[in-house]
Amino acid sequence: MNFKNFIVASACAAVTVSAATVYQNQVGFLTGGLKQIAVVDAAGEDVIFKDAEGNAVLTVTAPEAQPWEPAGKSASLVDFTELNVPGTYSIFIGDEEVGHPVIIDDNAYEGITKGALKFFYFQRASTALEEEYAGIYARAAGHPDTSVKYHASTGHETTDSTISAPKGWYDAGDYGKYIVNSGITTYTLLQLYQQNKAYFDTLNLNIPESGNDVPDILDEIRWNLDWMAAMQDTDGGVFHKLTTKQFAGMVMPEKTTTQRFVIGKGVEATWNFAAVMALAADIYSPYDSAFASSCAKAAVKARWWAYTHPSAAFEQPKDVGTGTYTGSITWTLKLWTNAELYRITGDKVFSDSLHTLKYTRKKATLQSWSNSLMLEAFTIATNPEVFDEADVDTAKALIFTLADAYVASLEKNGFGVAMTNNDFYWGSNSMAANKGMVLIHAYILTKEDKYLNAAIGLVDYMLGRNPLDKSYLTGFGVNPVMNPHHRISQADGIEAPVPGMLSGGPNATANDAGTCKQDYAKGKPPAEAYYDNACSFASNEVAINWNAPFAYLVGSIQAILSTGKTYDTSSKSKATYNDLESIPAKKPLFKPAAAGNRLIVKGNSIRLERTAADGTKKYFDLRGKTIR
Ligand code: 9MR
């Protein structure tokens, strides 16, 4: 033994070595919020929190360990909420420092809120990212999308005709732009703004539009709305997606210049579009009334198309291999659109549609790109002055059915995470974030801490309180994701990935085990079925519909705890759109036909022109009545 080793050995002999392992939020705890860490192999031991000077400021005896099935282990959930002086603390068990630094701050979630929203800027298509805003992640413009071809699946001539549909956000690790996924994503971000205006009106995201008198979050969302608006066909239907025929390689966006196509036109995209445009019409009216009004009209036009083409479901064409986004539950999309349109018009035809479609206490299901039931529940429950009492009650019942189940799942849960084995499939972190969104609504409606606390538990899970000790948000935490399935991060030559991206997270199905040549789920508990490798599109891809609920969750909690304000219905925009022709809940009297129909929009009037086989034309209003 040399002298150096001898010193180390004798020092070790003098200290008490704990076998404990700590799993914790690696980014920060809000001063006024719940603070918990999960500690394995420490039951009955004292967990000591020391300040920066080394003074012990709080000692908590680790309680009895409890299992959390997805982790395949038991842990003691150590609560140190009473430590509420901002600062950086270290954790000790006996003489040994364990875990990572504990950061307590009044604005602990502000950095991640900005980071998660800035991701959308980094995903912008059709523009160069300047160093001033993107730092080392500055890059050339990719995909102008001004000369996009019509795929035969759109019903258009495929010759040389093109459509211009620039801007928008790249969906995920790929460069596709998909209307279905833009639906829930854009709605979620608009709700984040609408429910927390006081906080987001001044939050600076350092984007090119910062300082233009429009809140930055709305400027960022507008980038995608402008693209969505361009995806509406002249007849009101909305193209399903804008992509190349096959996925590009792992290259920078400007390097892939393969022809892009608008592909398909169907009810899934059209309903999603209608709901988002209706909400946008309300939110943008104080800033750009012409744009807001065009959103409202586009929404009505889309709804009409969707009602008259009920069987136009998108099917992936044989020559296309990009994301499918097929199989949305369309009755939930109809309800959502009618709720959004009723909110901005007060037109009974939309509330009648809600009832015709049986807006009842159907089985509550967590929102996702394919199921929108909770989206209208959120809208209806938070607008009691607009909707019928019975509908508001139904909406609340749906929210509490889910939220109470999540809270119940925390009973005797050693990690304090409202996730079960069934939640660990493709995009499991979006399950966590979307559950958080449900819980925040339950909190807004009741102000009961149990809902806010359960939501904080989900944030802690994604930021490190998980059995892999992993922060699933790139660029944040001690042990963050480093190799996401994200073309830009793989191709930019920079070691650290673009920051602020939420990885899809553990996936017990490991759908990509073949591609990765590694079954990372085999023999692992669900919450460990994860592979931090760019090959792993099924456990480590990023996506706009995962970042949006994460931004919603952390942004809402930051706003609630720093401003004390939650959804204020009186601050809602007073814009109403009573000049729109609305549509009957019933089927129109004429036979819906795809070919030969044209919607004519003139000022506020919308009419249908139907060309018969012999070339004669007939005109109908939106109720299906003959005009002439
Ligand atoms: O998020 C989608 C997930 O629910 C599906 O199971 C999966 C397979 O269809 O597709 C995911 O969405 C991907 C999309 O198809 C293409 N862009 C990347 C998306 C995230 O992986």
C-alpha cells in the first residue's frame, strides 16, 4: 500500500458508510412547494440537510420503505417541505454525503419553463436560427416549404402544382410537420398562456419577436399557427401532414432537400385544426384582430368539411413511411371543436352538437394526440360562465375521475410518483406531463394542495426522482439525457444536445430493440426500460407533444406559486364571433361528395358550390339548404 492509499483507507475507516441511494429532482425545488426525495436502503436513518456553510438545518428520519412497482424497488419518501429558505443544500446520512445538491429557489421552475418553451424555437422550420437567440445552436434555415407538392392522397392533381406552407415546428426528432400532433400541442401551449396570463405576459424567451408587444409565448405559437393555416385546402378540409416520403437521415435540416409533399386530407387533421383555430381566435384577438377573425372563419370552414366528410379517415399511402398519426378517436375531436366554437360564438348550434354527441361522463381517458376527451373537459370546466351547468359538472367529473385516481396511486408509493406499470410505453414522459396537466386543472378548480403536490411529484420524477437517477430534460440537472433521437442534436457537431427537450422516456415495449440491436427492456422494471442512445426512437425521441405538457406543468406550477394567481375567467378575452355562419348538428341535406364540391367564402358568408356530372352548379348554405 502506498502512502496515498493508506490515507484514503484510514479516512474511510473513520466514517460511517451508508448504503443509501438517493433519487431526487436534480434541478430545483420551489420555495413554497412540496419537497421530497426517494431514498433506498435508509429506513430509520437520519437524513440531514446541511446549508452551504455545512450547518445541519434539518434532520428527517427516513420513514418505512414502500414499493413503487415500476421501479422494482422500495424507497423511503423523505419529506423536507419545511426547509423553505432559498439556497443550496447538501444531503448527509451519517457522515456521508449522498445524492446531489438540493436547490431551493422562488423561481426554481423558471429556467425549465423557458427552456421547455425555447425548444419550440429550436424546432422552427423555414428560418435560420441566429446566434443572438440560439447561441451555439445557431443553424442555417431548413425546409422553406414554399414549393411543396400535392401527394395523390390529397385528392389533388399531382402534376407540377405546388402549395406554399412554410414555418411550423418540426414534430420531433424528424423533420415532418403533422397537423394531428400540432392539435394537442398548440392547444396545450395556448391553455398555458390563457390560464397564467399574468406570468406569461412578461416572460422573455429571447426569440426574434421578443419586444414586439405580443407575449413571447404567443409569438412562438403563432409560428406554428401560420403553418397550420396554410394546410387548409380551399374546400375547408385540412391536409394531414407535410413531410418527405421517407424519413431523412441524421443530417442537419438544410442538408435534406428531398421533395416534400402535403399528404392526405382527412377528418383527424381537420377536427384538430378546427378546435385549435377556434381557441386561437379568442387568444389572439387583442393582438391581431384580423388574424383572429381569420382563425375563427377557418375553424368553422374546417368543421363544416369534417361534418360533411365523416368517412374521410387518413390512411398512410403505400409509398410513404413518415409518421402516421392515424386512429384518432374522432368523437372526442368533434366534442372538443364544438366546445371551442361554442365558447367563442355562443351559438346554440355548437352546444346542441355537444349534447347530440352525448357529452356525458364517458370513461375518462388521459389526453393524447389520439384522444381529446379531456381537452374539451378542460375548456368547459374552466369556463362555467359560458357553458351549461350540466356540461360543467360533466367536465369536472371527468377531471376528478382521473385526478383522484392519480392522487390515490400515491398511497404507500415510495417514490411519490403517480405512474403505474401501464404508463410505460412510447412517450411515457408525456403520460407523466399530461397527468400533471389534469392535476393542475383539479387544483385550479378546488385549490386543494393534494392535486398540486401530486403534480410536483411528476415534475420531480422527470427531473431525476426515478430509478435511473436521470433528468429527462436535456441541458438540465446533474445527469441529463445526452443522446436523444433528434436529428439536429446528432448532426450539429456539438456534444451536448439542444437544451430543453423532454425525452420520450422509459418504454417497456422497446419497439426499437431491433434497430438498436439491444433489448433495453429485457429483465428491467418498466421505469428502467430506457436507452440514452440516438438509435432509440421509442424511448429517447423528443417531440412537441411531450414538451408542451411539460412546459404547461412546470410553467403553471411556477406561475401558481410565484404569482399566487390561477385561472381567472374575468381576464378572458371578450372577443366574440357572432358573424360566422354556423352549421347544423345534423347531417346536411345534400349528399356529401368529395369531388365537385367547393366552399366559397366571401366576407362572412360561406356557401357550398356543388358541380354535378353534367357541369351544372348548385349552391347551398351551410345548413344544406339550396340557395339557388
Ligand atoms: O408519439 C407517437 C406514438 O404515440 C406512436 O406510438 C408512435 C408510432 O406510431 O409514433 C409517435 O409519434 C412519432 C411520429 O409518428 C413521427 N414523429 C416522431 C413521433 C415521436 O416518436
